[in-house]
Amino acid sequence: MTTPAQRAWTDIAPADATELNLATDLTITAPLNENGVRCPWPWGPQQLVGAPLGQYHCDYCGAMVLAGIPHIDYAAEPTAPAV
């Protein structure tokens, strides 16, 4: 979930993110891996366009992701309030 002060990492092109480290830059959202750790550079998987579609481990956080699509966020989905 983004707060008003945060930019979404998905709004930043990989070419514009070369100097970013989302593990420490909390002004930008970051997907979490299976252990709840922020991925420092989640643009890797989406750059594998043309690679065979398949799962691999993110080079930066170790999360299991898919080639050619944006990094999966393992953050818990918000649940609807009980009615």
C-alpha cells in the first residue's frame, strides 16, 4: 500500500532506477519477498522480455518470480472487515 509520500516502484522505468536501492529508500514502494524483506531492485524480472516464460529466483532478494512480468509482491493481501 502506498502512502501519499511514496512513489510506486512500478511507475519507475528500469533505466531510471539504476542508482536506486529500495531496501533503504523508503520514499518508494517495494515488493516484499516470501520472508517480508523489501526487494532492493525489483526491475530485474520484467527486463527478461523474450526469455522463456518461467520461474526463477530474483537476483536481488531471492524471491521466486516470473520472467518478463513485474516482480511479484508477497505482502499479505488486506482482508475485508467482518460484516
